[in-house]
Amino acid sequence: MLNSKQRAQLRGIANSYDTILHIGKCGIIDTVVKQADDALTARELIKCCVLEACELSSRAAADTLSEKTGSDVVQVIGSRFILYRENKENKKIFLVK
């Protein structure tokens, strides 16, 4: 679980990131979960977007995807959201305590 200072740090880092995962009209299917899991393993922090054709809200998509990947929701704004999962073997982001 992230505290407010850690969330603020991650929001600042993700500000310059490009959106790498788009959720379309099919919603959160196995391939989307696999892509998110692989991206979280490689990067630890990803920015996602829910397209207009998707029936899920961005909050619902973020909660579902974070539950399935074991990650934390950092922020949800509009149609975009940010997910974080620490990689214990190859740590790239060092959070404040």
C-alpha cells in the first residue's frame, strides 16, 4: 500500500511517461492483463488509457486491472490511470519512506 508521499512521487515520475496500454471495447481480457503484467515487470510504473468504446469507467478498469496484476492504483484522471508494482529483482524506482 502506498502512502500519499509515495503517490505524489510516482505521479511526478509518470507525468513524462507515454500511455502504453489502451483498453478498448472488449474491456479487460486476458491479453490486456498479460500486457499490463509484462509492462509492470519491465517498468514498474505504467500509464493506461480507457478508450470511449469501452463500457468500463476508468476507475473500474484501474481497480480491476490492479487486482488482476497485483499492483497499486496511483492515480485516475479522466480516461487515464497509472499503475505501480514494485519489482523486487530489478528495482528501477526507489520510493520515499
